[in-house]
Amino acid sequence: MANSGVRTRAVAAEVIDAVVTGGQSLDAAIVANEPRVPADERPMLRMLCYGVLRHHWQLQDWILRLLDRPLKRRDSVINALLAIGLFQLELTRVPDHAAVSQTVEAARQLRRPKLAGLVNACLRRFKREGLASAEPRDDQARWNHPTWLIEQIRSDWPQDWESILTANNERAPMWLRVNSSRKAAGDYRSELAALGIEAEQLEALPDALCLSSPCAVDDLPGFDKGNVSVQDAAAQIAARWLLARSQGSILDACAAPGGKTGHLLEIGGDKVAVTALDSDAARIEGVRQNLERLSCNATIRLGDASKPEEWWDGVAFDGILLDAPCSATGVIRRHPDIKLLRRASDIKSLARLQRKMLDSLWALLKPGGRLLYVTCSTLAAENDEVTGAFLGDRGDAIEDDVLPNNNIRDLMQRKACGYQVLPGVARLDGFYYACLEKKVS
């Protein structure tokens, strides 16, 4: 057990270092390294990696107080290991003796035996001197976000910025989407209860259940048969909003991994014909596999939503769902590496791409049709500034602000154009929605 615990901490340090200094995504780094850890240690690996990245700036503040001088760049993996040790001591229930001994031994496994003594001294000094109670040196350490993102969220959300940053640092709950073509969410909740799995319903979203504690998908009854899927409730708003007044041919642009495509087909049934589009061949295969599990059929196309001339057959759509590429600042609690990998300069380029997609797809929409623009961002530059400018530039577009139900309105804040779900509200992820209707000439 001790050896496996040491191995887990060493691998976790390499994963974190791959993100922090190598710029790799956390998901990719974990997938690449998880096989090196015994199956029963993999939850610990994920807990350490996600936790350390959530608290990155706070942990680095502590490390700077503990070191006489920064570690050399070639020893950056030991910096990650120190963060793992401090995280265990202060922010987990791992016993102190195990946190120290196994983290120190991990330095040796990382082929840095000369630094094992330094790791040991730092961790013991941290506890001895009570450095956890020291006042953070700056806002980055206080809020565990980069300065540029703190400032942008504060500017966009002057009344809500603190709650947004706090929610971003929390662990995300596990939301389910019950396949309403087969059973009601309340009935499925009863099935879960019979298995000892507790879940809560959200009145605004009839297909959504929030688990009190996460579980493996294999433990969900009927998951392999498509009776239920894992999808945040805020993302479940999309299909019901678009289909409330749109039927017939539907384009799901940027469809991967296929969650919204599946939801459109589950509730639309034979009243809709869905085309799922994505520009990434590997991700398109994921859409195909998801729809196969759900026993749903869609036309699947590989193509760039901003270049319809390369894939469109000239037949206009009754409705379009554009889940646009974005900064993903609304789902940081699920992907804490976003805080380290995203740059302020990314936002302008993303906004340009979003506008290009809007302009390109608008030509594919029938008069009287509706395009639902969606991002998982909380930044105005990607949301109402994009859709507001689009409406201002086009004489054939108006906003349709009729929501699927009044309970959904209670979850959202009205923007100059569209609506925003802030992260943490009703335990939801952060999502932006704007419904645009094409005028009939």
C-alpha cells in the first residue's frame, strides 16, 4: 500500500508539472499517465491533481515562503510534489504522517533523492510554523485565479465576481440527464434510491438529477442502454430551449462530444432530423459512440462550422444550435487547468471565431428559424458582446427572449442580449444562452 501511495504521488507530480510547465491539458495528462497507477489508487491520483490545480496560487504562495530560493527549472516536478504535500496537509483528510512520508519518498522515485530532505524539511516546517494561516500575498493567492481573469470577471460582474471565483474553486457535482423518451426523471430517481444512490431534482429542468455523491457510470442503472447520461444541468437547457419552437431539420454545430445532440434526439423524437457537425475526426467518433449507446440516429458530418461551403448541401435548417468554442471559464470547477492554460489574449481571437461562425451559419437558417448561441463562458466579450454586435449589424435578426419555462428564468441573469447562468447557481456550471430568430421577409 505504501509503495502504491508513493507511486501515486510521484505520478501526480508529473501530471501537474506537465500542465503547469508543459502546457498540457489536465485530461490529456491524466489519460496518458493513469495506467501507471494501480486501479484502486486512481481516484487518489485524480483528487491530488485536480485539488492542487484548483489551489495552485495559494500553494505556490506557501512554497515561496518555505524556500530560500526557487527550485531550478529542471526540478519543476519537485515544485509540483511540494504542492501535493502541502495540499494533503492542509486541504485533505490524509493523515499528516502519510502525507509527509509518502511525498518525501516520491522525490526519490522521481529520481531527485538529493531533494528528498528539502521536501521533508518544507512540509514539517509548514506544519510547525502554521504557515497556512498567513495572509495571502496577493489576489492570485487569495482567489486562486490569474490576475487577468480576476480583473475581467470583476469588470463583467461587479456584484457577483467574488461568488463566481469562489464557485470556480469548488468541486463540481455529478449531474445526470434522464432519457425522457423512456422514463421520467422522478422514476429514475426512485431506481437510484433503491440502490442507495441519492439524487435531487431541479424543477426548472425536467430531465436533470444531481447526485449527492459522484459514482461510476457503471453503477447507474441502464447507462449502457442509454437510459441516462452524464451532463451538467445548465447544458441541458439548450435542447429544450431550441425545440420549444423549432422542429424539423436541426443542425448541431460543434456537436462533440454529442451530449446536446443526444438530448435533441431524445426529446425531439421523430419530429426532428438532426445533423451533428464537428471539425475534429476523433471527436466525431465520440459523437457516433454516444448516439449508438442512446440508440439514436443523426446525420454525422465532419466539417468546420465557419466554412459551410466545404460541407453544406444547400438545404437550409429549421433550427441551429451553435455551442461555440470559448474560453470555458464557466466550467473551471470541472477543468481547473483552464486557469493556468488560458491567456487574456485568447479571448479576442475566440470572439472573432465566434462571430465568424455566427455569420457563416446564419446563411444556413430558414427565414423564421432560430439559432441558439451557447457558450460555457462567463465573459461578456464572448457572450452578449458577440451576439449584441451581430444583431446590430444584421437587419434580418432579432432576439427571441422567450424562455422554455419561468423556472429557468430564475436560474439566469438577463444580459444586454441573452441570458447567463453563473457557476454555482443551483449547483450548475456557467453557461450563456442567446436565441436569435431570422425574420421572414
